[in-house]
Amino acid sequence: MTTTSLPRPPFDPEVAAALDAVGEALPSSLTPEMIPLLRQPNPLVPPPTDEELSLGGALRVSTRTVPGPDGEVEVIVLQPTAAAGPVPAVLHTHGGGMIIGDARTGLLEVAGWAAELGLVVVSVEYRLAPETPHPGPVEDCYAALLWTVREAAELGVDPERVLVAGASAGGGLAAALALMARDRGEIALAGQVLIYPMLDDRNDSGSAQQMAGVGVWDRTSNATGWTALLGDAVGGPDVPAYAAPARATDLSGLPPAFIDVASAETFRDEDIAYASRIWAAGGVAELHVWPGGCHGFDMFVPDAAISQAARAARIAWLRRLLGA
């Protein structure tokens, strides 16, 4: 892997070993020409099946279509088979830099939340960039969120306990949904779970420069994702907050946030800044910076000590928030 001349935090030994093992199969820098290849099925990382998502029958898995801004949007719904009475719900927005991934990406961890805490999960198959630029992807997600609240009775959901959650690009979309819900006044969200979220198209933070060419999803990859979403507007003065939540000038009135990020990744500084700005606006946020992690460390090295700690912290926050 290419190294940077700037000093950087060291990787956790378990994370470093995994990065060395994947080598050329997981390049740090992704370019637009690589998008078609990245979208090809990877036999080494198959998406979870319905049977796997059911977690041994603890969850009922179904696929629905919901009204979207430009036609129907597909969602995967996970419902606890032993639920009694209306339960909380999580609207899940998957990661993939806005250019790859699907509604099953990262869904196994969220299925674990559903089984342990008795939640309904709705995971969105939003359209990807560059074929669908902003605002298409986030409006798809908002449509699924609105459907979840409006169909709460049919889904067995308590409409006053609906959260948004996502990792990476999905974390950025979840943050945007919290802003949209506040501004549009149709939904009162109970919380937002932002897992190493992709928030700032300007791509110029200290950590973005520090981690260039190193680890997972570096500055070049980040430029690829943001340019696919925003085109020529990327980095300019007119990017809206619903595309890049770090552009929001007002972070007041948002639901409680859980934000985590790794110390050795591109998004570290923008995510810390977002949590700080929520606090400065009088809001509630819990921030974790996992030492030595790379972007997506908990997926690449699931058995590492920091990965286990990160997953435990997320579910502990959910349990406190929801009283589950």
C-alpha cells in the first residue's frame, strides 16, 4: 500500500494485519473507472441471505416496495417474530460511498440489534450515483422513512420511536435524513446512529490529507464518491446540507446522535467536528473515536478487540435511548 509523508496514527495491530493480508485486493484509492468492477458480485463476500438475516427465526424477513420520488423504492423489512405491542424501528441506509452496495450491505449487524432489542428494521435500496445524482438517493431514503412512519400500525412500530442509522455513505444519508425530518416537520425522529459517516464533500480535513493513499477509502476514493453524487458542484460553495450534512449551518433541534469513527481514517476530523457542532448547538451526541481503526474496521476485522467494543457501544447506546 502507498504511504503518506505526513505522520499518522498507527493502525491497531489486528487491523494492520488484516490490511496487509488483503493487499492489492483492497486498494486504498478507488477511481471512477473502477465503479463497474466494484459493483460485480464478490464470491468472497456474498450478501446475507434472507435465512441468515432471520437469525435462526428470530426475525421475519420480507421485501416490500414503497412510493418513492421517481417510482417505487424497494426495502427489506426485518420484524421480530416474538414482538408484543408496538416496537421501535430503525430506518437503515447502507454504506458504499454512494456508488456501490445495496440494502443488504451491513444489514447483519442491524439485524442483531433487531433481535436483541426487539426492533423493526427497514433497509433502503436507494439509487446509486453517478447514475442517480443528488437529491435522488437521499429522497429515496426519505420516502422509505416516511413510509415507515405512516405504515407504523401495519409494521407493528411505535411511530414515536423511529431512528435512522447507517455506516459510511449510509451514515451521511442518515445525518441528512435527520436534517430533513427536522426541517420538513413530518417526522419526529428518536435518534440517529452515524457509523463513521461520510459528511463533507470538501475532502480537505487534516485526516483526509493525513490518510491519503493509506488504509481503506482514502482521499482519492472519497473524491470519486462525492464527484459521482455531486458532479461539478463538488467542493464548491453551493452544495446543500441534504447532500453533505457538514455543510449545514444549523445543527440545533436534531435528535440524539451516536457517532463513531476510527483514529486512522479519512472521516475522523469531519465526524469529530460534526459531534462538536451538535454540542455547540445545545444538542445531544455520544462520540467514540476508536484508536487504530481504519475505515470500516469492524467489518474488515470483526473479531478485533476494537471491533467488538465498537459494536457493543452502539447497542448499549440504543438500549439506553430506547429503554430496551
